[in-house]
Amino acid sequence: MRSRFSAFALGDAAYLLRSWHASTRPETLELDAGLRWYRLDIERTERGGPFDLEGVVEFSAYYKGDERGVQHEASRFVRDGADWFYLDAV
């Protein structure tokens, strides 16, 4: 989750697509260059440990643009081998 937040903050759409599970990944991703992501608070986690194949991370991500805002989401992740992939938000 933290690496995906960093990718949003840096505008690294390629990393976001690589870390998105193939079953839900869009073909392209356009990031809003007018937003600056500056803070991530992890609110809750479920599973996602070394022996799990899935997990949930609930977070709040703060941004500045024309206005300030917060993206609050519970994201589902799945593991494939040693790598974790973003699946979707619930």
C-alpha cells in the first residue's frame, strides 16, 4: 500500500499498473498532475501476513490541488508468489 501511495505522489502510473492485479487492471491510467499527495494514514489492516493470500488495507490519503481533500478507501490485495497486487476497493 505504501509503495502505491508513493507512486501516486511521484506520478508513476507505470508502477501503479504493474502492481494492479491483471483481473481488474485498466489498460491505461491517467493521473491528475494537479494533485499533490502528501500524507497516508493506515487506518486498519486485515490479513496480509506472510502466510496469507489476500489482505485488506483501509487508509486515508490526503492531497492538495485546487482544494484539499482526502481519499478514504478499503483496498483489497492478493498475493501471487512473493508479490502483492491491488485488486479493488470495497
